Amino acid sequence: MQKITPDLIQRRVNWLPSLPASVLAVSEIASKEQSTVDDMYRVLEKDPALSASVLRLANSSLMLASGTLASDLRTAIQRLGMDAIINLSQGIAVIRNYRVGESLDVVLLWQHSTAVGMTAKAICGYLKLPALAETAFLAGLLHDIGKIALDRCFTKEYMPVVAAVKAGEDPLETERKMLNITHDVVGAQVAFQWKFHESIIDVIRDHHNPKPGDFLPNLIHYSDLLVRTRLPNGPSDQKLVLNLGSDENFKEMIFGATKAIPDIEYLTFRIDDEVDRAIEFVQNAYKD
């Protein structure tokens, strides 16, 4: 079995299906401070399938927030805001582009990843950090994109890893042992080649071992752990024990952001709602 090197990853990532032109245009809008609702609307209206999915999911969010629906895409953009619509569009498009796996259960992966993004966004709301909420959602959604890349670009090498994880082995340790590389490293390379923002690349690379004080990677790290206690990635997660009340790094993350003691009970009970919403999100994203 050939060794998976950074150079080989860089070459094979180019085998992945390109993101739709509409998503690249959305990313371009996101990079410009002067972009308007009309700019966003003009991009999305050229992609009817993406527009329909965005409107469905936007209305799901609006129902939670205000109990009323948007009758059209332009209204949804105006009411939810550009950042939310940009991230919905990017998230839906990535999921729709990678709906089928070789050996990986892609539906479960997207349910997990979406729940991580929604949990991270909810924690930002709890911490009163609205400026980070949408970035946290997208970072959570993409944090395991390296697994998709390994499944698609190194199918033969990755298949034994998937089998071992299904049998109860730890995913990260199994990747390290069998492949000599892990999905977080591969995912960061994918995000770099897709030209995602540096903050997203950093989260993907560091979400299993975040540096102390680095808020966003720590946020996704803990959101990932919280979701895995409710929506296991495999048998090894069923043994996962998480005690945030005694986790000094977690408390430091929350305290550093808010100067407040975290309400652990509130945060842990909130996860169930986010998992349910994530499953609905993925179901909508899969619809044509």
C-alpha cells in the first residue's frame, strides 16, 4: 500500500468534484464588504435547486426565530442576513456535492457535522458572540471534510480504516496507524485548495488538538465531543464520557469569552435539539 504523503494528497484532492459555480460566486460575495442582498439573490436565482434548498432551510430557521415564514428567497436573505444565507448556501452545496460515499456512511457524517456546526453556533449565541456564530456553523459543518477526501481519493487505503472504526476502534488512532496521516490534516488541505477562509482551515486542522486560548478550534472540538455523545460516529463513541464541569480547558474557553461560569446543564441539554435540527437539515440538503 503506497504511503499517503502531503504531495500525494495535494494531487488527489484535485480528483474531488468541483464545487458548483454558484458556490464559488457565493464565496466571492462573502469576501467583499460591499456585497448586497441583490448580489446574493442574482447568484442564487441561477441555481434553482440550491435556491429551493436554501429557502426551505431558511424558513426552518425563521420558524424557530419568529414563527413566520419567508415567501421568497429575497425576503429570506433580508430577514436571516447575508452571513447566514452565505453559510447555508455553502453548506448545502458541499453536502449535495458529496451525497454518496465509497465505504463511508456519508449521511451519518453529514448529520454529525451539521449538528456540530449548529451546536457551535448555539454556543456562540449563549456566549453573546453573534459575530462568530455563522463562521462557527460553517467550521463545524466542514470539520470532518478530510474523511470525505480520504474516502473518495484514497478509497482502497481508507476502506480498512472504516471497517476498523465500525468494529469499535478509535477513528483518529486508526487513521494514524493505518495511513500515517489523519483526516484533520487532509481536510485542511482540501479547505485550502477550495480557498476557504484561513480561520476555517485552522479549525479543520486543529479541531482534535486545539491550542489553549484559540477559541474557534476549541469551540468546534467541544461541540464535536458533545454531539458524539448523542450521535455516535461509531462504537468507540458509545464509550465516550464527557464531564465538562471538571474540564478546565472548557471552562477557560467559556470564561475567556464571557467572564462567566458556564451553565453546563443548559449546554448539554441543548445538544438534543441541535441533533434533531441537523438531521432535518441534511434531509433537506439531499432533496433535489
